[in-house]
Amino acid sequence: MNLLQEKFKDTRVILGSGSPRREHLFKELGIAYEVIVKSVDEDFPAHFRREDSAMFLARKKSLAYKTDVHDGGIVITADTLVAVDDLLLGKPTDAKDAERMLRLLSGRRHMVITGVCIMSAKKSESFFVKTDVIFKALREAEITYYVEKYQPMDKAGAYAIQEWIGMIGVEYIQGSYYNVMGLPTKELYENLLRF
């Protein structure tokens, strides 16, 4: 039994996310959990720093689970944003918006920020993790192919690093690869041990 399994063996653990990537990564931590998805609007105040925006959204999502954790359980929620220059990119609205986002990221450095919230009935803790990523200059045909084949409308910044575009496009990454996938597993593991 690993340390998390020991700590949470008698605790109801909820992953508040519909992301298959987050669920895959969370499952690898080895603790028993259930997925409950609740719809929450993803608006945030425009004046927030980008790190604060990701944490704000993770906390906002966690509040939808208040009644689910009254019996001693915990809920983990997360939100990932992509920042390029002063722009924050969430999920694209359609294929054209996805192509626009990938053109913005092409040949440039961007930052992927994931905010995470761990909440019980008694307390709530949030943190964020940042990862720098540089894409090569993407060809228009590569952008079009990726958007048509992979339909990245549910992904912040319109891409998933573990998919084709990541394999052919990422030149450099500094920080957590898993954070770019949507869940900074090392930091989540440490925060859960302390929670």
C-alpha cells in the first residue's frame, strides 16, 4: 500500500473532472476514487493574474461539491490555462478558434498553468503549477490536420501535449510534463499527503 492509499483508505475521494486525461493521471496515484462531473461556468475576473485565474477556477469548481464532502470526504478539482504574452487561452469555441490559438503558439514560448483545489467539509487548499513550453514554427497544414483529426475543443490552448501535435511540435519543455497534460501529479501527491 502506498502512502496515499494508506492515508485515504477510509475516505471518500471525488475527482471533480470530466477530463479523461486528468482521470488517467489521477488513477495512477493509486487511491480509490470516484468521478463526479458538475457543470460550472469557467468565467473569471479579467484583472486576475494568470496564476490566480487558474486557482480561482479550480476553487470555483470545488464549491459545486460542497454537499458531496460533508461526510468526511474530499474533492479534487483543477483547471488548466495557457498563457502566451498577456493572453490567457482557455478552451477553443470551435475549429477556427482552435486553429487561431495554435497559430498564436506556433514558434513561441508559452506557459501552461494548472490550478488545483483540494476541499473537505472543514478546509480548502489551492495551489498552482507552471510549465514553460516552446513550439516549433507549425506549418499551416500541420495545424489544420491536428484540429481536423483530434478535435481539441476540450483542451486549453487547443492542444494536448501527448497527442500528435506534441510529438511533432514541442521543441522544449521546462517543468512538469504532467502539468501540461492537465494534472501536476507530483505536486498533487505532496499536497494530498499534507492535507
